Amino acid sequence: MAHYEIQGGNRLIGSVAVNGAKNSTLPIITAAALAAEGTSVLQNIPSYTDILDLIEILRELGARVEFTGPKTLEVDASGLSRHVAPYERAARLRGSTYIVGLLLARLGRAEVAVPGGCDIGSRPVDFHLRGFQALGARAWVEHGAILAEAPGGLSGSSFYVDRKSFGTTCNLMIAASISFGTTILEDAAQEPEIVDLANFLNAMGARVRGAGTDVIRIEGRPGLHGATHEVIPDRIEAGTFLLAGAATGGRVTVGSVIPEHLRTLLVKLGEAGAKVDVDEDSITVDAPERLRAIDVATQPHPGFPTDLQPQMVAALCQADGVSVVEETIFENRFAYANELVRLGAQIKIERTTAIVRGTSVLTGAPVVARDIRGGAALIIAGLCAQGRTEVGGVRYVARGYDRLTEKLRALGAEVREVED
């Protein structure tokens, strides 16, 4: 076990580059294992613990998955032969649902533990089960695992994606790519990571059209081959650093990004009084000493990302006035708020809405992260607080951030990871 120690009060100033997108990397690594022949070379792959867990699962299923250089991963799934994923490792990984789609498509059956991950609200697996059933599989939950079988293979179908589920959209894109016939996903998720997955599948020989819109058409094509692909930058990591800079009244440049992917965040930062400069592949936020209060509501892409809502709330704790933040995606995403209150934040939760009254002083205290983005919010608040803050739950934060303390120190933060 470990915790972060933060000595708050420093303005963040400087430049930082972000990793490849976690939410692209997980489905893309899984999709690479669709190819029964050939090797895929994946670039810009971060070393988050979720990704390392997925790699180990694929290895135990018979695939060869190796880092061959910094952020370069090779995937050769010609030896994929086992349909039962290691229970404990799959149970702690939310992205393990993608393994079900992979194994159904490749082997005709799958047994994968019901996934865990962060406790931020209901992310029901029944969306995935109904999707597999629409493709002709039998799929059910038994003894803590998702079981599915399609001995005759999967067949194309039309499927309405409930709540624009990102995970379900990815999963059915993967499974349908080597099914028989054409699959049409209606009300599909539209995130940039969906487009990234589609681009990789097409490079493997699949035929995916419409990614980035709410209707995606996949023509099944057995016999996909390996391909080379570079994962897009992580817009959530980029947004985290921009909000950390804004919260501390600093000036932070985030490089290796695609600014269009962060358009809604940049609009909100401008409303809060920060100066935002956008270059071809970088964003600079120059914040005043204190931000202005604003209203924010999370929405499916292209709306404000739910994965940046906790970090935004942490920043608004340092704003003048009262902000209202509405969470429309996950019902338990304000669980971190009680920990912010320990630091002196004035937050009132009313069902799906946080009312945030900016305070002039946050003070350091021991707090605990229980999910990735909530942990990032606590770190941002600790950077603003007077005195020392200890943030427990490093294992959660490490699921979505790599070399976080090193990058923050490069911006002038006093932060270190300490083993308990």
C-alpha cells in the first residue's frame, strides 16, 4: 500500500506531455487479438495497471503480448486457445468485458468474471449481454462470471445501445468485426476513442463505418490481420493537468494532445476566467489567482466528460461564488465529495447535483481515493490546500495515470508517493 504526500500552496507552471488514451488502449489491445494470424504493433501505449492486467489476461489465454520498446506493444494472438479468463485478475478490471466479445468471436465461447473497477455507479453488464444475444449468442451470469457461447458463430444484427454505453459500443464493434453479416449499432457512443478503435479495426481489414456518429455499421470479415497503430492522446489525463493548473492559479501547457477532443472543457475553463491558448497539438491554460464560479453538466460526448467532473469540482472549490455541477452519467460519482469536505471544501450533494461554494482556504488532511478520477480530484485539492495532504488509495489512481507525481513535480508541485 502507498499514499501521496502533498505540500500544497504552489502555483503549477510549466509544460507536460500526456500518455496514450487508456479508454482507447484497452479495447484496441483486445481487438488486436481478433487476428488469428500476424502481429499487431501498437504505439503510444501507457503502463497503467489496468492495461498491465489486460496484457496478463491475454497471455494466460494463449496470446503473445510483449513490450518491445518504450510505449510499443506487440500482440500475436495466433496461439489464443483458452476461453476461461483468470478470475481474480478479470474481476478487478472493468475492461475485462471486452474479453467476452473477443473470445465469443474467436472461439465461440467465453467465461470471464463479472468486472470490478471503480465504484462510481451502475455500469450494468446486461447491456453487453443483450448485445451478444442480438448477435445470436447465449449469454448469462452465473457464479460471479459472464458465460457466453455461440458455437455456430456470431451473426450480424441491429442493436440499440442503451444510454450510449461506451463499453457496449466498443465490445460489439470488436465482436461484430469477424461475425457473419452486417451489424448496425444505433445510438452508439461517439467518443474519440470509439473512432480510434474503428480506425485500428479497419487497419486490420475490418469494415467499420460511421464511428463518431450515433449509427455505426460493421460488416463482418473473418480473417483479420495484424496492423500497426498509434493510440490517440489521453484527453482525460490532459484535462486533469489543465484543471490542476487552473485550480492553483498557474500557467500549464499540455502537449501531445488533440485540442478538439477537449473542446467542452476549454469552453468551461474560459467561462471560469482562465485564458486558453490552443496550438496544433498543445493547450495552454493561464489562470487567474481565483477562478469564477460556473455551472457544468456532464453529457455523453461531445458534452462535458463525466471523467473530468471530479477534477472540475476540485477546481471550483477555489472559485469565487457558487457553482452547480450536475452528473447525468453515473449516480455514485460524487462519492469523493466527502473527502474534499475533510480538506475544508463547501459542497452540498443533492441527488445528482453538487452545489459548490468556493472557499478561500483549503487545509491539508488525510483523505482516501476510491476511484481513479475522484483520486485525481483529491490530488488537485491537495495542491491547493495549506499544509500537508495525504491521499490514500494510490492503487486506484494508478489505474488511470502513469508517472503522475513525476509530472506534477516538473510543474512545481511538492508531491511524492510514499510506501506505507
